Amino acid sequence: DPQQYLVLLNQLHLSQVRYVPALPRQERIMEECIPSQRHSRDYLVKFPEELLVDNLGNHMLFAAEVSPGMLSWGAQLRPQARNLLCSLELVRTVLREQSLSQPGSYPEPVRAVLIQFDRLFAEFELSYVSSLVGVKSPEEIYRQQEIIVLFCETVERALRLGYLTQEMIDGYEPLLMFTIPRLAIISGLLIYPEGPLSLERSPEQMSRVFSPFYNLLKKIR
């Protein structure tokens, strides 16, 4: 029933709005309680930059709530979502009981459920985002790191030749937002022709940042 679906979805949104303020507190508890045992978040470098927002965790929990009803998401994501929500409920129960008996204390059983939740959350986040968008491959990450190096070397060379001044950089001169990328493109085409902007490679071998502009780069060179 589409009408009932919209009502239930709205109720779910309202529940999330009430619960969202508790998420930063839970994050602070994990940072305080298990700082060295947090699950690695290195996979975040694979995500598109536009997804890396402050409230990404809220989106993940909302996705976990609705995923059991999304038949098109496949068998893998639904069990992950259910496990995550069960773990979240266990964390809330354990923290509530602990706050009533020994506030501010985190014995081993509390630490264990937090570690489990943190691991399940990270695994679901990676699976969920990977199912929606194309995440960066290790090769793409390396190519983007090459571009970062190119920009750094360009700035160093521009300072040495007097194109820029340290005062402009320290003062976040708005003109730099146009100047540095332009200089980096020229440097990548002429000064470091074997680098990440090498036109001897095919567009598929370049970073996705520049591959759509392959023909334009040829004209610039």
C-alpha cells in the first residue's frame, strides 16, 4: 500500500531525527573507551569526495533501517544491516545499564560490544556505499596521490621562481585557487611530462580527475 508505505517511512524519519543527537555521544564514548581498537576507516579514501560529509553515519543507520525491505539490494547487504541494528540495540542496552550502575566506567563487556558495533558499522558502510556508487580502485587512489605530489612540486617551484609568495599562501589569497591548478597543469604537461598528466598514456590510464579533459589537455600542451 503506497499510502501506508509513506506513513511508515515518515515515522522512520521522525525516529531518526530524535535519535540523531545521540550519535555524536556514542562516537565520543567509543573514542574514549576503545581509541586503539577502532576498526580501520582507511576505506574512506575510496569514496567520492561528495559523500564524505559530517552526517554520513546518520545516513548509514537510516540505510540499515530500510535495507531489509529493499529486495533489489541482494542477499549480502540485508544480513549486514540486520546484524548492525541488533548490535546497535545491544550497545544502547549495555550503555544504559552501565550508566545506571557505574556511570563513566567501561568494563570489558561494554568495550566488547562497542568493538563489535564499530566493526559491523564499518563493514556495512563500505558495502552500502560500494553498492550505490563506484568506489575508487587502488590504482585511482595512487593516481590521485601523484596529482597531489604534482601540485606540491608546482607550488615549491613557483615559490622558487617568484610566481607566488609565501605571504600569498599564508594569507589564503583567493587568486591562488585559480593560479595553482593552472600552474600545475602546465607543469604536468611540460615540466613533468612523465607524471600523472602524461599524454603518452591513454585516457583510461589517467586519473578520473583529468581523464575527461584528455583532448583539452592536448590542446593546452
